[in-house]
Amino acid sequence: MKAAAAFVASLRAAGLSQEVARIQATLYGSLAWTGEGHGTAPAVILGLAGESPETVDPDDAARILADANEHHTLALGGHNPIAFAPATDLLFDRLSPTPAHPNTLEFLALNAAGDELARDRWCSVGGGFVVPEAQVGQPPPPGQPVPHPFNSAEQLLQIGARTGLSIAEIVFANECARLPPEDVERHIVRIRDTMMGCIDHGMHTGGLLPGKLRVKRRAAALREHLEADRFRNIRNPHEMMDHVSMFAIAVNEENAAGSRVVTAPTNGAAGVIPAVLRYYSDFCPGASPAGTRTFLLTATAIGALLKMNASISGAEVGCQGEVGSACSMAAAGLAAALGASNAQIENAAEIGMEHHLGMTCDPVGGLVQIPCIERNAFGAIKAINAASLAMRGDGSHYVSLDQVIATMRQTGADMHAKYKETSQGGLAVAFPEC
Ligand code: SF4
């Protein structure tokens, strides 16, 4: 959606919008293999219509998609009506190589005579980030200087040791170099509220998920079971785990249904961090809004390291980069909220990542449902375990977070393409009827 909207914005900036009579979008690589199940086609259509993921209204989205799919029209950028037939103007090219990145999109704009007006390639590099193809692998353009720049966990720990700041305080100071502090605070609250709202909605929504697998939603039934146990005064020792699983499953069912989730660090792995955060606020004595803030700021630092030094894209490194990264972030966030030292937080993040190394991405039918939904529940449970183990120690440990991130990157590079969001291997081929 973002890449399509950026292409439309570039047409507008070049003064070409009014000349455009036809747009063709082509998905390559992993996007072509799993784009159908991942909802990429509707996302591209909405982006061409000028919508953005943060603000798109579900009712408007339904109307825009109906116009394109049924009436073959599209208001380019929300204004300029053009003919657009998804069957011929939104193509899935599974054969052409994608040298820059496995998630590549190409946009072509033509005038009424069929002459090319503009052509652009964008890559979706994970976590909702898109970059022009030429920028893949390049360092991001320099932004506002921050007071505490870091490129590794080791540097982050050194800054903490030198300044006496916690990881959350370091991240907050850096964020405030880019935004006024009150905006940063507002953003944190908005993220928390969206995550919690998503859990609540998912826990109260039953029925089937969209798609050919006809997967039954489970979070609402889990909630009913847990509530019934409570009324009967039954308390299973593992009840907390059922709650955490329910929180994660609720979010990932919302994601599979196309509802709003917080990309954390990706949509497929969006359930881990909210589930662990909800565990913190519902189950941990002394939980507070300040702790929630510490949780999210700390998780941000770990997510940045994972993205900077490895990848959070299943198409690049498999699910270790998605659910593994989410687990690492959540483990660090929980440890921080519970009062861990910076060294213990780094240890928690390392444990969370280490025990996801090598995990492949093999979504059945290209849908983000099996194994993705349940996998988030396991990622959340592992994150709690990682935080707990780290807090039983003093922060000293054998494999550093930097080493495990480098290992994740190399393991992803060594991984066969069929295990990297192409639905060509693993569980995805264990069900021939899909
Ligand atoms: S298997 Fe993991 S990486 Fe692949 S789509 Fe599912 S959640 Fe994302």
C-alpha cells in the first residue's frame, strides 16, 4: 500500500497525474508467491487510490476494492479516475529474478496512447518499510542526529554504562531528537491502545477466517473457557499460558481477518509483543503505565538492532526474522518493565532470538494463518521464559545479542528460498489440496 501510494505521489510531484490513463503493478518473488494470501493485491489497489495503512477507513476500503474488482475503475490518488482491471493490471510474476530483494513491486504508468510515462520499482523490506529498489542494502539517508547513536547491542550497553541511562531512556532521548517529547509519549500511548484494542476485539470475535483454509477463530472460545473455569473456581497451574496464547491468537486472528494491528515488527508476528505486554499488565504485580512505556521503548531498541544488523523480513531470512525478532523484542521489553538491568535486558533479547534460529517461513496456502497464528502464541510464551531466565542471572552470558543477530542474518542467507515466504516448502506443501 505504501509503495503504491509513493508511486502515485511521485507521479503527482512530476506533474503527470492527469496524463495517466492506465497503471500496471507487478509483484515479484515472495510477494508473487504469497501476495494473494497476504492481501497484497487489495493493499496495492488501496495504495494506488491514495490510502495509507494508518488512516484507511474500512468502509472506504471496501468501496474502493469493489470499484476496482467489479467495475474496473480506480480513482488514482483519490482523484483521477482511470480504468483498472486487477486481472490484467495487477500481475503476479513468480519467474523473473528479484536481485535486489525478494519482495519487489514494479509500477508502470501509461498515457492514453499507451506510451510509458513512468516506471518505478519498490521493495518491501519488512515491518511496513518500503524503499526504492536502488536503495536496498544502502544505509538509510542521514536523519536528525540523535544524542545516543548505536549500531550494536555492545554500543547500547556502553552508552548505558557511560551515562547511567536505561535502554528505554536512551531510546526516548533519541526519539525526542526527531519529535517533541509529548508527541513521542502520545505515540507510545497510541501503540499501546491499538495493541490492547486489537486483543479485545479478537477475543470477542468468532467465526471463520477469510480464505480457502476455512480456519476457525479460537481466541473467543479460549476466552469463554477461561471465564467458565473462573466461575467454577477452577485454576489450572498453566492457566497463565492459556491467557498469553489467547492474547497472541486474538491479534493474529485480527491480522488474518484484515483488521488493524500494530506492525511489531511485522504483521505476521504482530501478536507476540501485545500478548507479552498484556501479560505484564494483567498478571505482573506492580504493573503500571510507566512499565508499559519502558516495555515498548526497550522493545524498540532491540527491533532496531535486529532490523539494522539482520532482517525482520520473512522473505529475506524466514520466520526467525519475524516471530523470532518479536520474541526477542518482547523478552527485552518485559525484562525492562520488571526492572531488569541493561545487561539482563540484552540477555533476555539474546535468549528470545537464539531459540528461534533457523525457523522457516512456510505459510500454508500463502495465508498468514497456519502456522503463523499459533506460532505467535509460542513466541510470546518463549519471550516470558527468556525474560524470566535472564532475570535469574546477572546479565553475564556466553553468546551475545550481537552474535546471535549476526547468526540469524547468516542462517537466513543460507536458507533455501522455498522456506522464505514463498509457500514452496515445509508445511505449505504438506497439504497438496491447498
Ligand atoms: S510463517 Fe512466520 S514469517 Fe512466514 S508468514 Fe507466517 S508469521 Fe510471517
